[in-house]
Amino acid sequence: MYIYNQNKEENPEPVEADITGTLPDWLQGTLVRIGPGIFSVGETSYNHWFDGMALMHSFTIKDGGVSHRSRYLRGDTYKANMEAKRIVVSEMGTMAYPDPRKNIFSKFITFLNHAVPDFTDNCGANIIQYGKDFYATSETNYIRKINPETLETLDKVDYLKYLPLNVVSSHPHYDKEGNAYNMGTSIADKAKTKYTIFKVPAGTNAEDTTPVLKNMEAVCSIPCRSLLSPSYYHSFGMTDNYFVFIEQPYKLDILKMATAYMRGVNWSSCLKFHPEENTLIHLIDRKTKKEVLTKYYTGATVVYHHVNAFEDDGHVVFDVIAYDDNSLYDMFYLDELKQRIDPGSSSNKHYSSPKCKRFVLPLTDKESEVGEDLVKLKYTTASAVKEKDGKLLCQPEVLCGGVELPRINYDYNGKKHRFVYLTGVEMSAVATKIVKLDVETKKVQEWTAENFWPSEAVFIARPNAVEEDDGVVLTSVINTVEGEQGFLLVLDAKTLKEIARARVQAQLAMDMHGRFIPQGS
Ligand SMILES: CC1=C(/C=C/C(C)=C/C=C/C(C)=C/C=C/C=C(C)/C=C/C=C(C)/C=C/C2=C(C)CCCC2(C)C)C(C)(C)CCC1
Ligand SMILES: [Fe+2]
């Protein structure tokens, strides 16, 4: 049985894996993955799985062999907690308080510090690239540079030094030149709360050692619907000419947040879903840096992951993983996970199931009539109906249910894609399948096997491939049978048939996201 809240060990020395099958000879590089790994320190523990202190792990594929290693992210949060032998830095789902045995004076100081808090650098959500550098990231203003080969923790970088961004997404996009685009929120800065899309130029000169973030620049800003309650978002979409941003009625209450510490509640209790409100869909023209004039909206929904966005014949099409509410977050409370995994569990709480949905935004609504569906694409049932006030009410098409953690062949990002690789979820917080979705035919292919929990499926194209799905899918698989080994699984992306597996001695932990770094890059 997999125990979510058990602290996971690190194994910093690379260990060779046992290979069955044959790895393609062109597949050379390192898959670096990250997720929460430490859930209790001394007598204190985190409440939520996302809070856990980050553990990185990697599979280095070289000359037909695979080696695995893992290391904790040794940021300031890690150091402070380890030194104090208790959790002293708050995370989204856990508010940390000073040791009750400490005197009243130090308690007071901590309170003051929390009124203007310094946030965590426990960057356990994703591994991203800016320029030639790799960073661990969550969604605060801090990211942590890492050495992707040794998994050592390097410099702490503060977005706030460059742009007013209090929260920043962990899912940037990249263009062909390697420039990164990401999105953050600045809260009540100069009496304004806004979302900002920014660019981190790739940097051209190999000898240039100035940190790439020094050159980061704001591309455009979107004012927030309300000053004191910015929406939460986890990713966004990008095509050649547009950015897609979903402003969902899942919002942070800033006033509540300011008093959370004093009231003894965690920050996530200040994050609320408002089912009675709409979801606004913002389409920003990358050339003019302005929103298009047409207003798009849909019903209340919660989206974490965008799949892809592209332009087609006067429309912007985008696919996302959408939920009916915010119950995903609640599902990952560690107490809740304990109950749900236990077969004798009495927990029968309802959780909204993730669905892959397609939205279509018509780019022109001239000479159209109220009540008209402006989507003219033959291949989708998604609609966008003009309302009396001129706004377009968008209804998505459901492409597939029970899937999350979408990945595509990233060469198709911003372009019309056909295939999506996902994890299949049946039992709430557990992925039991790898799913390949053909968005054209809606057919799915699956890889699944008893007792195995695969992670996010990362697609890697064969060099010089012509077809979109010519390549492999990599996933780190947990073996839930006591004493048996987990492995890196290599699937043929065309058929989802197993090509090879690399069994590792170390116990694999459930993680969030990862990035494949080809050798020599
Ligand atoms: C700065 C700031 C702050 C802080 C913040 C923080 C601390 C954050 C963190 C954050 C984070 C840290 C986040 C994260 C997120 C994540 C997510 C959103 C995820 C998702 C996931 C999913 C979707 C899952 C999936 C899965 C898995 C993983 C396994 C298997 C199964 C499944 C598939 C289900 C505040 C607000 C206070 C205030 C203002 C400012
Ligand atoms: Fe994510």
C-alpha cells in the first residue's frame, strides 16, 4: 500500500536500473521530476499533499542504460524547518506557528513578520527552463535554480526583484527560439490588482553569464475583475498570435488572507469557488498586446491544466482539463487521502471528475445576430452563441473523461495537434493508466497494469520525426506491491505498447510534473 504522508527517502548517488526490453538508441537525456516528499518534521506535519517539502528525482538515459537518483530541494524553507526540527514556514494548506514553548516576545515578532510575510521557496510543482538554466518552481515569487544533472539546489531567484508578481504560474510556454512566456499576479500593487504575462528571453550568447531573469519583461497586463479577489489559475494557453487566459470564479480573498495567520487558518481557506459566477475567457493579441474586443465567457468551472491552443480558420481553439468545482484541492488533504486509500474507508465525499474539454473562440462576430452560434468549424460541437449584450457564451465539447496531467508533442504547441498523452484517473487521487487521446477521432488507447501507478506521461519526439506521434512516452511508475520495484516505463507513442522498463532499487514517490532534458542541451 502506498502511504502518502510517509516521508520519502533521498538517494543522491546514481544507481543503475535493471532494464528489460530495449531503449531506442536515439533516446539520450535526463527526465527530471519533482513533487512533495517530506510531510512531517519532528512533531509537526503538513495538512496537505501539495505542501510537502520538495523531492526531485531523475532518470538519466545513456547508451542503453538508465540511472536513477533523488535529492531533496534544499531551499530556505527546507533549511529553516530542518534546523528548527519542526515546520516553521507556512505553505498553502498549512499555517506554521512558532514553538508554543517559546516566550511571548518571540511570538509577537513572528506575528509581525506574518503581517508582511515572506513566502516559501519550497518549489515542488514543476521543473522549468529559463534561458539555459533549470528551476524548481511552485507558485510563489521564488524559484530555485537547480543542477539538473546532480539535482543540487542552487540560487534562489525572486521574481519580485524584476516585476511586481506575488504569485506566478508553474507552467510557462516556449517559442521556437526558446524564449519563455509565463504569467503572474500582482496583488494590490499601486492600488491595482492585475495579471501580467511576461517574457524571459532565451539569451543568445553562450558566454553571457548574467542571469536571464534580468532581461525579463512584461508583455501585457489584464486588469483583475476585482481588486481584492484575484482569480487563481495554474496555467494558460499560447498560439502564434494569441494568449488565452481563463479568469475563473475560483478566487483568493486578499482581506481574509491578511488575517489568516491571526485567525489560525491556512491560506487555502481564503481560496473560494463561486459556482454562481461566470468564467471569463480572455484572448490577448500578442502583436497589439491588447485584449480582442469580443468578450467570451462560460459557466463556472475550474481549470488547472491547459492542453494546447491553436488558430484555425478564424477561430482560436483551446483544450483544457476542466472540473465542475474546486474539490480536487480538498481531495489532496493528507487525512482525506488516508481515508480514501484504505479499502474499509467510510469516506464517500463527492469529487468532481476531470474532463478534457475543447473551447472555440470565433475571432470575428461582425454582422452576426443575437442567438447565432459563431463557431463554423465542422469538426467540433463546441459553440459560442452571441448574447443580447454582445458577449459570446461559449459551451465546450467534452473530448474525454477521467484524465489529467496532459502533455503533447511540444513541437505542436500553438499549432493544431491531434494527440494528447494523459494519466487516467479512476480512484480519485490515484492514476492507474496512461491514456493517449486522438482528438480527431476521440478514440483512446491505454496502457494499464494491476498495482501500478504511473506518473504524468512525457512525450519525446524521435529526432527528425515527421508524424506527430513518432516518439516515446516516458512515465515513472510506482509499484504498490510491498517489496517490489517501481520503474521508468518507455512506451511507443504510436501504439502505447511497452518498449522497455528500467527497474530501480529505490522506492519511487508520487510526484507532480517533470521535464525531459535531451543530452547536450
Ligand atoms: C505568494 C503568495 C501566497 C502563497 C502562495 C503559496 C504558498 C502557493 C503555493 C502553491 C502551490 C504549491 C501550488 C500547487 C498547485 C498544484 C496543483 C494545482 C496541482 C494539480 C495536480 C493535479 C491536477 C494532480 C493530479 C494527480 C496526481 C498528481 C497524481 C495522480 C492523480 C492525479 C492525476 C489526480 C499567498 C497566496 C498566501 C498570498 C499571496 C502571495
Ligand atoms: Fe500543474
